[in-house]
Amino acid sequence: MPASAKANSKRPRRARGSINPADIVTGAFEFCRTTPVDEMTMPQLAAFLNVGVTSIYWYFKSKRELLDAMTDEALVSFYESMPPLRSQGWEDMLREFFVSFYTLLAADPLKCDLIVRRIGHQADEGAMRSWNRAEQLLTALADAGFPPSLARHAFFTLSIYTQGFLLVERTGRVSGAISSPPAGGSADLVAADAAAAPRGTQPAAGSAAPEDFEFGITNIIAGLRQLRPSEERAGAA
């Protein structure tokens, strides 16, 4: 049992009914600052929160349900943290959007672990459409001559690429396969307690996407350039 859980277990247990789902989710985020989310157990979390484990199971029937609630909270925070798009051309907009996407999640390992398996999935397309930043990006692609289906394809292709890069990078760091940050800098150099930052906070100054990540973005954009309708490419030449 982690030292923090042992310390809390010595305090008087909370009265039954004195904790609610929001408290549990907040406590789970705090607990996972020092314990990998995959290793968290409901009894450990209950000890950390000074409640009986049944108080957690009253609201969350399984760890999977709790992780889903944590992921929903992480997504809200992520959506709110994405900065406004400032670029003008569609290519620069795509690059800016997904570099911000990368740096925000790479700066927060817990959010990264929770989100990268969900965002951009077909099941989340409805949520993506209601996300102002994504809608702004899709509008810019439409204005540049992309048919709606191709604009969505561009968004999801780059989203999945970004998730995949984060997942491989994160898995490598956790397993010890990556012993040093990638060339071009790494957002893991951001303060270790970034996960505790309030909603809407931005990545620390100086965090940057690795050169390998931006190389992939550049080549995906080059491929999209060739997929635009021929008259649009001619007009942009």
C-alpha cells in the first residue's frame, strides 16, 4: 500500500454518505499523481480517501466505471485547455492545432493515459463536433476547399496519429525503453505535478513537440494537399 494511503488510513474514517462522486473522482486524480492509474485499486483509493470501499462502489460499480468518469473529466479539462487557433492558412492551422494537442497531453501523463485511448474514436465524433476548436478547424478546411468527408478524414487521421505517437512515447517512458527525451525537447520536462494544475492552464513555457512528431505532421499535411480537389489546388498555386 502506498505511504499516502497508509497515512490516511490512520485518520478517523469519514461518516457514511459524506463523500460524493465528484469527491471520489478528484481523489482518484490526486491518488494517481504517485500511483500509475493501471495499478490503482478501489481498496487503495478508499484508504486514501478515508472511506469504506463500499462508499466508492455505491457510486462506481467497477474500476472501469471510475476510469470512465476520470476520462470524461480529463476530456473536459483538455478541451478547455486547448488555446485559440491563431494561424490563417489551413496547413498552419492543422499544424498548430495538433502540436497544441500533443504538448498539452504530453505535459500531463495521467491525462495522457486516460485520454489517448478515447479521443478521436468514432464513438466520440459527436463530442468532437461540439468542440469549438475542432469546429473552427473543420470550417477552415471547408473554406480551403475540402469536402466535409475529407475534412473529417483529415481531422481523425491527425488525431489518431497524435494519439499513437503519445501512446508509443508514453509506453516507452513507463517501461524504461526511452532513457532520454526525444530530439527537439519533450513536454515531460514540464513540472511533475502538472496533473494537479487547474482547468484551463496552459503547458509550461518552453514545452515543445519532438522533431519526429512534427516530421509526421508535415508529411500527413503534404498528403492532404494532394487530396484537395484539383481546382482548389490550382487556385492556391
